Amino acid sequence: MAIEIDDYNEEGFWAKAKMYCKSIGRTSLEQVFTLYYALESEKCSTKDKTIIYGALAYLVSPIDLIPDLTPVLGYTDDMAMIAAALVAVTGCIDDVVKGKAKGKADELFD
């Protein structure tokens, strides 16, 4: 199965976030948005951005270690990638990034 680069775009990211927000839960979604908004931070190095893009690409990828539709475990691998990326890029994450992530999560859950 070929993956088109067009599958990895901002529109696809937001579409998947809206579609699966209830499935992955508010806390997990806020973590995803934290990575997304960390990309805008001046504190975010090229290495950090590479880590973030990799984690977000895995999240929106149609290919998973554990298929997303698998009951209970479906998003475990996705969220493990997000958690690992959060730890790796913690220096990019400040109160501004956290505020934007929380605001966007609030918007989708209200």
C-alpha cells in the first residue's frame, strides 16, 4: 500500500483530531495539541520539530502497530508515540503552548 504525501497535511491532522477526539479522550487530545503548538515555539529546534512531526505523522497514518479500531487498545501505540515525543521535546513546551493546546481541546469538547 502506497502512502501519498498528501495524506500528511494540516487539514488531515485537524480532520482526524475532530473525528477521534471523543475516542482518545480530552487529556490525550490536549497532549497531541501540545505537540502541534510546540512547533510554533522559538524554543523548538530542528531536532525537536523532527521528533514532533514524526509523532504526529504516526498519529494520522493509516498504518499502525495496533489498528485504531481495535477495542480498548486501538490508540495505545499512537499515544505511546505522543508521550515519548512530549518527553523528548519538553524544552519546547511553555505556558503559551500549553494554553493554546488547552484552548483548542476545550473548543472541540464543548
